[in-house]
Amino acid sequence: MVYIIGVDHLVQYNGPVPERLREEFMDYLVAYSRTCRIDLIAEEFNAEALHDVYHVTKDTAREAAERIGISHRFCDPEENDLRRMGIPCFAEIIDRVKNERGIDTPFILNDTLREAVREDAAAVSKKYWHLREAFWYDRIAGDIDSNILFICGHEHAERFQTIIRAHGKTCHILNNFWCEEIFRDYSNIFLD
């Protein structure tokens, strides 16, 4: 059985989220792992992003798995995987959108324009989600008959459940969006 928890990615590492909130999420993972007899905690994240993009040292899901002595697996494609699959990284998509809009400056000073570029890039990025989600499934397929706790961005939870069920496997979403009431407005965690 695969159990899915949708999150805001900020809670997956020791970044801008207050440590107490990250610890609360880790405790949540540990509790559900014990309750559901989880054998593997897998996640939409990778070591490359952890170290090279976010420059952080702690991965919440990996720490939870270590705490209870079970396996952990990163499932998101790294740069070489993305290249092989023909998926541009988000920075490349931003550059493409800026180019299409005739923007040639490295930083967009106008808040409205900067947000519009980001929204356009997010829309382009979503066109590749099915490839990334298939990659995640491939990463856990060898263990699919065991109990897996899978953590992904909240926008992927139902989509990924559909993929797992399309393979004839059982899946349950434990939480579509962990602490949505907090993460819907970053001012709740002093990130505004």
C-alpha cells in the first residue's frame, strides 16, 4: 500500500520554515510510519536539490526514516535525469518565458511583471509533470508491494494516486496538504 502526504516543499528541509514546524512534520511522519507499518519513506526531492540548489544539510523525511530505522529514497529526477527525459529545469523555463516577453535583464524590478513571468513559467513546468510523476513511480516500483509513505507537493497528491492505481496498486492519501492553513499564507510562518 502506498500512502501519500501532500506538502509545501519548504517543510522537506531545514530552510526558511521555523525548525519547530519542521520537527512537527517529522513527528507526523514518524507517527504515521509506525501506525501504517511503513517500510520505505520516499519523496519528491533529490540530493542534488538538497545540496546544490537549497544549500541545506537536513532532509526531514530522511531524518524521520532514520529515527525509526527504515529505508528512505529520493525520487525526483536529478539534472542528468531531467536532460535525458527532455525536461528543462525551472530556471531554464524562466529564461525562456523572459525571452518570449522580450525581457533581457537578469532581475525584473517590477513586482507585477516578475509574478507574471513566474506564473507563466509555472504553467510551462506543469506540462512536464506527467513525466516526473512517472519517474517517481519507477523509483518505487520495485517496492510497490510493501508499505510506502510517499511525500510530494500538494498539487501532485491526487495525480500520483491516480498513477499508482492505474498500475493496479492500492493507494491512500493520508493528507492532501499537510498544514494547509499555515502554508497557504507564508505570513503565518513569517516568510512574507
